[in-house]
Amino acid sequence: MKFFKIARKLRTEEDGAVTVDWVVLTAAVVGLGAAALTLVRSSTGQLTGKIDTYISSASVKSTFDATETAAE
């Protein structure tokens, strides 16, 4: 009978329930953060490749030509 009394007491106590709730909520937030990181990481890699291609094909003049400004 003592076992059933202890089991009933553990079932009705709510002292640790808040801690369990916080652990579950924290795990959910970490999981959502990891999922968002995965999505952003793949998209960022593709965008970086496009930017690299654009910058590599751009030409930059390194000299100043006085006749170009006189024509304007």
C-alpha cells in the first residue's frame, strides 16, 4: 500500500512540471533555429555563387582618360 501512496503523491505533485515545460519549449526553439539555419545556409551559398560570377565578369577601369570627361 505504501507504493500506491507514493505513486499517487508523485502523480498529483506539480513542482517539476514548469521545469519540464521549459525544457520542451527550449528544445522546440533550438530545433526551429536549426531548421532555419539549414534553409538560410543553402540559399546563401547559391547567392554567393551568383555574386561571385557577377563580380568576376565586371570590368573596372584603373586609369583616368581626360578626353572622356571633355566630351560630356
